[in-house]
Amino acid sequence: MNDVIVIGGGLAGLATSVALAQAGVKVTLLESRPRLGGRASSFEDAATGELIDNCQHVAMGCCTNFRHFCRVTGIEDSFLRERELFFVAPPTLSANNRSRVCRFSAMPLPAPLHLAAAFLRLSYLSWREKLALARGLKALARERPETAREQNFADWLAKQRQPLNVLERFWWVVLVSALSESLDRVSVAAAQKVFVDGFLANRHGWEVWLPTVPLDELYSGQLTRWLTSHGVEVRLKSGAERLVVVNDRVTAVELRNGEHLSAQQFVLAVPQHLVRSFLPDEWQDKPPFNRLNQLETAPIASVHLWFDRPITELPHAVLVGRLSQWMFNRSRGERAQTNYYQVVISNAREVAERSQVEVIADVVSELKAIWPDAASAVLRHSRMIVEHKAVFSPLPGSDELRPAQQSPIANLQLAGDWTQTGWPATMEGAVRSGFLAAENIARLVSRDASLLQPDLPTSWLTRWWLG
Ligand SMILES: Cc1cc2nc3c(=O)[nH]c(=O)nc-3n(C[C@H](O)[C@H](O)[C@H](O)COP(=O)(O)OP(=O)(O)OC[C@H]3O[C@@H](n4cnc5c(N)ncnc54)[C@H](O)[C@@H]3O)c2cc1C
């Protein structure tokens, strides 16, 4: 009999398997698709034959559990740490100087002063607006967690009298890419998490970590090798159908091919909207399972463009005040792909309703307006991918819908970015959930049970500043 069966080979299932394998537990990992990685994966583009990511994934310095996961599995070397971000000013201000770029980097000062000069360099905000922004950041960091969870961030910003320019060119820009939701669909607590952990607490929190190889090479290739060499049985194309529950314990999982696999412990690491379908009727309507479908989701779109020549030397760019939000230059790095660029559009509800041709045309014309080299470049190939249920929406009150990893069924853990992790839907959130599920199991079999990694330490100056 297996010690543990993990169902779902996304980052949550992978982190659970890695942590348990390290604790000496025998694990079988079941994944319905032919590859691991879940929402963070790649596929072969038929026209170019290149392996491309479903969407560029970015981690940050504050993602301590994700980075620990990468370190122990040996994939950390396939990430590049960006210590400079490039903000391209909004179109109205860039008319005469098409690629006006504000460089955003830290000074050698303790947080939160490390980014003071970077904020001052955002030339598309006036002095008055920057002061209002500093006031807003301080008020946000001081907001009490109990009230922050129930409040809507757009209303909170209005109460703080944040100027429209600051709202559109700062709060919106950062939060929509981090949470993929409009500000009226984000709780104050979710916004607080992004700004405190990412920008205010520690001088390394904001740094961006980018994979230099396709996600599939990381999570399918390198991780499969790590897992199998550490005794985990990885079964791809092994879709689970249902859990067999007898006397309030899971006794087996039935696969789609009819096979039954038994184990002592089970981890369900599938997206939240699938969880109930694995359970017998009598459990489906019990909390927390009956609330899972109330978690709303938001789409993310990625536009993939292949030009006949380079369009910019920048490694990436945050495009302020445009349809295109982030540009990633994939012509660089360990696996450079020729003149290949990816544009990410989060909170993509409107984009999802429009035709691919139309959206791609709009994105290309934005890039051509920003970079002179793009204006003369010929677009060789393009495609758009919309992930309709990319992430759950961090609406006020949504935390109450997120279950703990220990389910009411004693030997069933839940894992996924949607469980109680304290994080929004991110790779960090998924890995945290996996470590927490593994911790619960390790405790049951009396092994070392502290797997969750600590957050980056908060600087003395931030602690003093926030009182
Ligand atoms: C377009 C997009 C862009 C994103 N950008 C970022 C980013 O820049 N930074 C970041 O941190 N996060 C980003 N995210 C979020 C991140 O991808 C997710 O938070 C994370 O990957 C979720 O992992 P998970 O394991 O919880 O879920 P999933 O990745 O959904 O994994 C669930 C797994 O279960 C499997 N499964 C389903 N049914 C069965 C079954 N019956 N039997 C067996 N297996 C089954 C699925 O195939 C899947 O592999 C993005 C997400 C998307 C979609």
C-alpha cells in the first residue's frame, strides 16, 4: 500500500510530493495530463515548433517557499533575478519621446527607503501625486487585518482621497498584474499583502525572478527526474475519477480507467471547482466543500509575437496606461527564442470577449508606438492564449471560502493556491499549500513537521515606521 497518493501535478501537488519525499514518505503522484506543472506549463507551438509557456510566470523575492522549493529540487539555477524594472510611461506623456522609460531599482538602504528614489523617478506622477501615494502606502500598511479582509480596495482608495492619476498609473498597474482583478474586486487585505510583502517589508521582496527556460522543462523535465530519483512514483495521463470514502476515511482513489489505488493518506491538489466531483454525495454539501464553487475566478491573456527582427533591447517592460500590461523579451536567456516577445494582460475579461486578431493588432500597434525598431519590424507569427479560470478573485470575504489543508475527512488533505495560505493565487501560494498539507501528514506519521519557510524578515525601519 502507498503511504500517500497525491492527485494533481500542479505546483501544489509537486510541492507536497517534494516535501513528503524529503521526509522519507512513499508517494504516488497522479496527473491527468501528459505533463506536470498544471497552470504553469508549456506546449509546443505548431507553427514554430518551439516550446512556449501558456503564460509568462514571474516570482518575487518575497516568495520564500517557492524559492526554497526551487532550491531543494535544483531548478533555482534556471531563474534569473531582475534587480531593475522598466516602467514605460503612459502614451499621452510619451508622444514626443516614444520610449520614455523609468528605471525602477533599489538603493543600498534598509526597507522601506530602498525604493524611495525609484518611486521619485516615476516621471509620470507629479510631486503632489507622489506624496499622496506615500500617504496611501503608509495607511495601507497600517490597516488592521480584520477590517482589511472585508473591505473593497477601490472604496478604500476613494476614502484615502488618492488622486485619479495615482490610481490609474500606480495602484491599478501593480495590483492588476499581481492579482489579475480590477480594484473594485480586490480586498484591502489582498492589496496590503502585495505592497507590504513585495515593497515595504524587506529590501529584496520586490525583486523579480524569471525562468530562463520554458516552464515545462522545469516542472516536467527537471522535477520529474528529481521526484523519481527520490522514490516518488509519477504517473502521468492518470486521471482520478473519484475518492472511495468508507466510515469517514478515504480508502482508495478510483482512476478513470477503473483502477483502484489504496493509501493511508490522500492529497487532493486539483483546482477548486473540481474538488466536489471527487467526493461522495454525502460530503459534497458539507462545509468547506459546499462553499468552494463560490470562489470566483479571473482570466489572464497572453499574446505571443514573433517578429522578423529585435524590437527592443529591454528584457521586460511594465507598460503603464495601455491594454498591454507587461512585455517579456524571450529572445534573451538560456533558451533564447528568436525575436519572440510575450505580452501579458491580466484581468482579461474584456479581452476574452474580443477576437484574437483584433487584440493582437491592438497590442502590436502599442509596441510599434513605443519602440522605433518595432515600427519597421514585420510580425511573422502570433497567437493569443486566454486562461479563463487563471486565478481566484481575492474579493472581500473570499478568505472565508478558502478551506484549511486538513479537510474534515481525517486522511484527506486539500492543496492548491485556493486553500488557506495567506497568499493570493500564485506559485508561492500553491507551494505553501503543498508544504502545509505535507506538514499535516508528516505530523500524523511523526516525522519532522516544520516544512513551511519563514517570510523575509521585516526591516527595523519598516517596523518602526509602521509603529
Ligand atoms: C495565465 C496565468 C498566468 C499566471 N501568472 C502567474 C505569475 O506570473 N506568477 C505566479 O506566481 N502565479 C501565476 N499564475 C498562478 C499560478 O499558475 C497558480 O497559482 C499555480 O500554478 C496553481 O498551482 P496549483 O497546483 O494550485 O493548481 P494547478 O496548477 O491548476 O494544478 C492542478 C493540477 O491538477 C490536475 N488535475 C485536474 N484534474 C485531475 C484529475 N482528475 N486527476 C489527476 N490530476 C488532475 C491538473 O491537470 C493540474 O496539473 C498564473 C496563472 C495563469 C493561469
